[in-house]
Amino acid sequence: MMYLLAALLTTAIFVSNQFNLSDAFQFANRHRLLVPQTTALSAIEKLPNDADGAYSNRPNEWGYSRTIVNDRERRRFERRRLRHRMRFFAPDKVFDKEYDDGEMDEDGYWGMQGTSSSKRAMVGRFIQNIVNLPKRFLGDPYLGRGRDGYGVEPGTLILVRHGESLWNANKTFTGWADPDLSSQGYREVEHAARLLLEGGYKVDVVFTSRLKRAIRSSWLLLKEMNEVYLPVFKSWRLNERMYGALTGLSKTETAVRMGAELVQEWRGSLHSRPPPLTVADKYYPGRDRRHADLSKDQIPLTESLQDCMKRTEPLWIEKISYELACGRNVLVVAHANTLRGLVKIIDRVGDAEIQDIAIPTGIPIIYKFDHRLNPVPPTGEQSTVAQVHMNGVFLEKPGLLKQAIKKEEEWCANVPDYDRVMSRAKYGMTPLERSLSKLEAERQVQDWASTPILYNTYSACVSGLPVAATLPGLGPVPLKKSESLIVMIRHGKTENNKLGLFTGWDDVPLAQEGVEEAKEAGKLLKLHGFEFDAVYTSWLSRAIETAWIVMDEMDCLWLPIIKSWRLNERMYGDLTGLSKSMVKQKYGEKQFLAWRRGYAVKPPRTSSFSPIYPGNDMRYKKYLKDVRYSISETLIRSIESKHFSLHRKLPKSESLKDCMDRTIPYFTEHIMPEAVSKGKRVLIASSENAIRGLLMHLCEIPVEKISGLEIPNGLPIIFDLNSKCVKLLDDGTGRDPLEVHNFGASASYLFKPCTNPDGSEDEECSINFMSDETQISSEDTEVLNSIRRPVASNV
């Protein structure tokens, strides 16, 4: 009887969670000690109707789109719920604003992080509600609600200012201009990542600006922490303060010409604005494609410090605080003034006091929150590394790293073999061990910085690359105006590829050769004038890094990268890590060919407790939400951990068909309607079998022929949606790409004659049909050679 009652009660809670009105009553009841019920319920009465449709599909970084019932209404209620919770520590005027849903979704945020209402998610919430019944009835009434609807502890906020930029090093007003990091900036960010690793901090979601120095800093942080698969949201609201007509001018020279007092007033005063930019100025952001979605009113011509800080408010209210309230740890990588804006809101810092707060580079600032999202003050030793007016804690005393870098340069110029200190024990170490080893070496340098040394003068060690003396060019990139297109790139080579090992879902990095392949791909695409609007990749770091390198070469790091596990490589089960020769010797040639070339034959399954099983990888355990729960795995994990632990059904082995069955639907149901059908130009960086699946669908390759298709590493493959054919780019060497690259026995299905929708020949087609069975006459060869265009002719 008790079980039946519990089931009925859970069902009632579960059903009530699907409707906003019941959700509002539950919210008011759970927070009765925080706000009056009438206050919480009045929020629902004010919600506008969803006039433009009750259903909304949006792209999702975790691999699927969520169909959200009454999507906008649900989101508005969630935001109002958080506002009522946060009235205790922020001025009411902050929450009296309504922000446009389209503007707040400018980086795809709500589509990636929204609440799911799919059937699979409903079943998951039903099971979670059963498991969390005690939390609902015995939990703290102040406790926040996670995405699944039950109480969670608020997350941790980590603030990191980007590393030193080239213009910082040259003392140049930067603002919305886009210089890259200096060599010291790289080291500062890597040092920040090691401090986070040492402190055991974990990140769930990242926010950064649309400027290269902040985006690259976020990449370096995640790469050092081995978490490049995490979602990164790039918002213009985190851009640096707009310095107007001062942008690009030397701070020192401007102070001499204009007067130090006036320049200092522009820099330090809360309300003083520098002279504005003109629309004709070369630094005017309105001509930059990264800001093409902003209105003229949103693009500032100049800003005071107060203007910049106010610009960050909607991001805090609509997104960052929501993530924290859901229990997720948030990393914000931004600029000095936008981070000061966040600090002003969080700590309720006054207008006069905020000018005393400085945000150093390379040192993470950690905020902890109570259940009302009030910042928790530092205690004990933490108070010695905190700034006045701030509750955030510095992970290191500001200034130590810069002193150490300066002292290191002095040592490098005078002490033989000094570089061995920083490069020791590079090999045979895990990424965590390598990072902590480097951190310890850096701290030794910090200790040496305060110790007098007698130098030898007869020799000097080899120094690293110097800081660039010239500013990076900010000129226009050649544009190729075209309709929607799809470019696919298989990731660059890994050491496993070079050794002939089955890799699958094993997360191996790119080899140096693979890095160079990705760079060449980016340069080739830029040379031909390609532009992209959306980038899709898998959850595997070799594919993510390939996409990043290509974007870096094309100078479009600000583009959103949508990461989906459904674009992962085929899962090879127990063959993972074995060479092809080893598999042949162990299982025989016939079985090897069946596993490798068979379409529906699965390799041996791996164990639930094998390190290569995805269920033992935190990224899949924590973030994968769109597959059903496994009864057997849940039982095994619960017995092993001695408490109930839900576990999803992850692949232990996949046939080529299984890989296609997740890759092709993701393309047809998400990439096509969410990007390609809207006229967007799409880059897909993935693994061989995922790209095979896409080409099988696009080029209508028969099932029995798909295993004969080979995908070269690092080669851009362009699919023209008009002529429905594959094209390759001329690299200027005069070599035939089909002679340089091996596409396998099924290459003829890719390089068919290209025809436009009206039946005419596609004049841009540079490679025609060719196969081993087809003999090309000398006359036809001359025709083919005559239509080959010189490099960059379409720029």
C-alpha cells in the first residue's frame, strides 16, 4: 500500500512539473519562507501568451534539440522565479526589466541549456522524482531547483580575466578591437588553469566574450583542464568597454598630447565617456561580422565604466545566475571592466567603491553562494587573498606570477640550461600530473624571484619566442558570398592513426602532424574566401581541436561551436587500442574484415568497468541526457556504489550501421533544419565513420559500398547543395587531389558529374567522375585539365 501511495504521489508531482501553473504553486510553496505566495503567483498572471507558437526547436550543444512546450512562457517564469530569489541581494531596479528573448538567445544559449519536455526526458524526470522523494519532503525550503526539479546546492562562480594581449603589452587602448594574446598572456592563462586544477575546481559551463583574447583564454583554460568538450557561450555583453576614438591609440602618447589628468578621467571615472567613434572609423564594430546580429542601438560608439557594467546585467540575470541556481559551476572568462560589472552586482558594491577594485590577469577569483544566491564571505586564510569590497577569493596573491616571469627572463639570459626546470618530466605523465608539475616549477621560480643570485656570465640558455613587436593586422578577409553549403573535415592525424590503432571513443589528442593538417585546411578555406555561420563537432577532443584550429586560421573564433556526442567516432568496443595486426593475429583475417568492413557486424563488447567504456567518462555520465536509462547498468552501478545510481544506456560496441543510425538522424533532424535550411554555411569537424554516414546520406551511397569509402585526414570536403556533388579545393600545387588523397574503392559515388538543379553542368566543378574501371581518353583529359582553375580564382 505504501508503494502504491508513493507511486501515485510521485506521478502527481511528475505531472504537475509539466505545467507552468502547477509549477508556480509548487515554487511558491517551496519558497514560502522567502516570498509571499501571492508574490510568486502574481508572476504567472503577468506572463504574456506565446503568440507566435507553442512549440520551439533550437540547436543543442549536447547533441539534440529539445521540443519545449510553451517555451517562452516557461523561460520567462524561470527568470521571474530567480529574480524573486535574488531580490535579497540586488537592487529591485535590476529585476524590473524585461529582456527580449531573441536577444538573450543570441549565442544559442536557451536552446542548449533549456528545460527538456521530450518523452524521454519526461520518463527520466519521473524516475528522478521517485529517487528524490525524500529530498522533496525533507529538504531545505531554501534549496534551489536543478534542471530535473529537485533541490541542489548553488554552483561555484569562477571569474578569470583574459591573459595579457599584444595591445596590453604595448599600452594601447583596446576596447572592442581584437588583438590576440601575447606570449606572456598564454602563460598567465595556463597558470590560471593549473591553479584551478590544484584546487580541484570543476566547470560545467563557460561564458566568454566575442573577442579573440577572451575566447583563446577560455580555450587554453579548458585544454589545460582537459575539458574542451564543455559548452562555451560567446556573448557580446561580456565584450570589453568601448573606448571610442581612443581605440588603437597609445596610452602614453595620448596622455602626453591630451593631458594625463583628462586621460585618467576617461579611464578611471565611473561616468565619463571618451570621445565617440564615427561610423567611418576602422574600429567601428558595425562592419564586423561577429556583431552582425546587433542593432545600431546595441553597438556602442563610446562607453563610460558605468555603461559597460550595466551591459553585463542582463547576462547575469538571464543566464549566469540561472546556471548557478541549477547547481552548475560557471566559468566566466572576460575583460577587466565587464568582470568588475559582475562583481558590482554580486557584491552590491557602491559606485565609489567599485573604482577601487582591480581584476588581475591570470588569477581565478572564486565565489561561493548560499541558498539565496548571496555570496559567502571569505573566512580564515582566504581573507588574506581577497580584495576589499569583494567576497570573491583569489587563488593566488596578485603580482607573484608577473614577478616570476620577469625573474625567469633574467635567469634565462644568464643561467645555463635553465629551460630544463620548466620542461622537466614532460613525458610519461597524465595531463593532470603534467599541469601540476608545471605549477610547482612556476612556484619555485616565484620563490627564486625573492632570492639574490650570483649569475654566471659565460653562457646563456636558449630563450623562447619573443613577444611580437608588431600589432596584428585587422584588415578585411576575402569573402566568398554564396548560398548555404556544407564543409566536412575529418580531424587531423593522431598518434593512434599513425600507428594503425583502433581509436573509437578513446579521447586521444592530435599529433603534431594532425595540427599542421588542420592549419593547412583552415588556410586553404580562407584562401578560397569561405565563411561559416555555424560549426558542428563531436565530444572528442581531436575533432574539437581540429574545428578550433580551422576557425583560428580563418579568424572566426567567435562562431558558436555546437558539440554533439552523436558525431563521435564509431565505438570499437574491446578492439579499442589494438592495432589492426594484433586483431588479425588474435581473431583471424576473416573476422577482422567482418568487424572493420561489415556494415552490421559489431566488434566484441567492452566491460562495464573498462576504462574505455563511455559510462566511466565524466562527460557522458554527467552531460549526456538524450538516451534512455539502462536497467542492468543502473543495477550494477547501484550495487557497486552501495546507493541508488541511475545510469544511461551507452554503447559498449557499435557496428558501422549503429554509428550511422545516430549520425544521419542528427544531421537530418538538427543540422539541416536548424542551420542549412536557414541559409547558413556549416562546417562539420568529426571522425571518419561519422563523415561516412553524412556522405552516405548526401551522396546516396549504397549500404554495401559505404565501407569502401575512405576519408583523408584534414582535407576539406565541400558538398554543394545546388549540384548535389562533392568538390575539393585547388591547393595551388598542380597535383590532382584524387592522386594525392585516397578515397577508397567507393570514390566514384562522391565524384559524380556535377549538374545544377536545371540540368545544366556546374561550371565550378573542378574534379569530375573517375574510377578504376573508367578509362579517361586523352581528349577528355585535356578538357578536364582546361577547366581546372588556378588557386584562389573564386576569391
